Amino acid sequence: MKHIRADDPDGQARWSFSSQQATLRRLDKAYASFFKRVREGRAPGFPRFKGRGWFDTVEWPKDGDGCRWDSQPEHPTTTYVRLQGIGHIRVHQHRPVRGTVKTISVKREGSRWYVILSCDGVPAQPLPATGAVAGIDMGVASLVTTSDGDHLANPRHLAVSADLLAATQRDLARKKPRSNRRRKVVSQLAALHAKVRRQRLDGAHKAANALVLDYDVIVYEDLPITNMTHSAAGTLEQPGRMVAAKSGLNRSILDAGWGVFLAVLAHKAESAGRELIAVNPANTSRTCARCGHCARENRPTQAEFACTACGHAAHADVNAATNILRAGLALRRAEAA
């Protein structure tokens, strides 16, 4: 990088050296992960080249090194960020910055640009104690079901927009490559996907906020989401079974956004001083919350639970959430002891 900058003083040397180093670290991380997968005998997944239409984020590792947040503090009403080689850029700041700015990233989403700040020393905002505890079961019919019997709806944002996305995708397939009309449809398709992502994130914030307000301790199942959404297509020698059904289930799981929800819940719980406990999800949906009998036959349908030993009947997700809560409290007591 030093030699490239020295040979190109009016090009690469104009930009921040620290930012270029951060980009090289991302490249090195991608190749290190590739070689690790090769050594472990997994699917290699060779790193894909990202051109200017795919590389959407630039990072500055330190505020003041190639970038400066609030570069014109004397301005009474507007906030600016200064980027080396570009200059001062006005920012529409939607909320005050807390703590000390550590890193700055600039991200492109379609035709919009965002400044993302990572801060140190952000003060916590603890909530008053409620004395309540809950286990939560994540699903597709309901995003979250608590051990108290409450159900938080799954809005299914992708399913709602599926017809419009499919029509736009068909329109894209008919366009001539590298044409202006194709670029226009690509922008429309990106805007639709960005809207679905924002809707999913907004729903995750609302659901997580409702849980954090009501409970001091929240226990959830540590689901292997990546493994659960693997394709069932198989290989030519050993083709998969019920591939279409598994594909639909994978789409529903990803549309629910379990990973996004858990990430948001972890952030809000830490800021509010709540305790979050992860437990092993094995057999939580097959075990009776009353007698402890575990059998596959205990769950005759997706929504019903009927114990074949004691006759206990309940909503399947509520029964699972109760088991999750008990496992979390037992783990908490063991750690305390």
C-alpha cells in the first residue's frame, strides 16, 4: 500500500491511509476464513470480487485520523463530518451522540448515504426493576411467545412484499445488460429490499423493547440459525427430500429475523441493566412442562402440546417457553452457587 500511494500521489495517496488499511484488513479476513474452511474440509466459498457497485461501506478506525466527526462545532444548527480527500459533508443527525466517538463508517444504501458511529463510554440507561422473569420461544407463526402466554406477532414483511419483489425481478430479467433501464430497475429492487430490511429491524426493536420493559431476566434458546436454514437440495449422488418444503421453511425463518431480534434484544438488555440467558434448545418443544416427560408424540401439531404421560395440554410454544425459563433459572442458580 505504501508503494502504491507513493506511485500515485494524485490518486490513491489522496485518501486516508488508515481507511485503506481497514479495507485491506477486510480482504485479509475474507481470505483467512477461506483457507480455514479449506483446511477443515468445509465448503470453501472463495471470496467474491466486489466492484464499486457491491462495495458499500468505508471505515475509518479512529476519529481524527482521516476523518473528523462534528468537524465544524461552531456551527449553531448543523453537524458536519470531514472526510480526507472529500471535505466537510453536512449530516442530518437524527439523535444526539453519546460517549466518545471511536470509529466512523460511511455506508451506501441505494441512493442514500449514512454515517455510522461506534462510541466508547456510552452511559447506560437502567430501567427500574420489575421482579418478573420470562422464557421466550421464537417461532414462525409468532415471532416470540413468552412463558406468561403472550404472543408477539410475526409481521412477515418479506411475504407481504413478495409479489412486488417477484414482479420487479422479472422486469429486471428482461432488461438489456448494462443499459440505463436495467440500472433503474436495479435501484428499484434494491429500494424494495432495503424497505423490507428496515421494517424487519423496526419490528425487532419494538418487540425487544416490550420485553425489556416488562422483565428483569429473559431466557432464550440459543438456536443455530445458520444450520437451521441450510438448503436441503443435497447432491447429484444423494439428492435431498422435500426440498421445496424446506426452502419455504428457510424463507419463513429468515423473514422472521431471529438473528436481528436477538442482537437488538442483547443491546437493549445491556443498556437497561436486564439479564439475558441463553440455554440449549434441545427437546424444549417435546418435554412436558408439568411432568418432564419427553417424547416426539407430545406434539401432535405445530400449535398443540398434549403430554402422552400425564395428559397436560397447552399451547406448544407456551410449553416450550416454560421449559426454556426453567432451564435458564437452573443455569443461573448453578452459576451463582
